[in-house]
Amino acid sequence: MSNSDAHPLILQAQVPDAHHNIRLDSAMAILFPSYSRSLHKSWILDGQVKVDGTVVLKPKYKVKAQEVLEVVVSCNIETKW
């Protein structure tokens, strides 16, 4: 028997002063290095990235120091019994 449940992956980080005014996709690469740049870009274009609570759909958006980036991605995890 298998059970498929959606578990959200939530990533959150605050933009440090040193990264003020860089592109959102570049900031994500620095703040979430475990994930590829292409995955970051797809998350942005799919509307899964918020900056200070607002969805941002442009990878070239310039982040500001102290803004909070949040990514919420649905992950389907299959469990076998």
C-alpha cells in the first residue's frame, strides 16, 4: 500500500546588508545554495517566491537589505506501507 501526501517545503531567509540591490535569483542562489539556479528561477516564475509577503514573478527584481524571502513549494512524498 502506498500513500501520497503533499508536504510543503518552506525556505525563509533575510537579505543581509551585503546583498542589498542584487537580483532576486542571485540572492536566492546565495541564501539557498542547496538548490540549483534553474530551480530558483522556476520557483520565481511559478509564483512560489514572496518578498516581504508579496509574490514576485521577476528574477531580475532587485532585493533590498533586510527583506525577507520566502519560498513555499509543494513536495509530493510517497510513503510505502
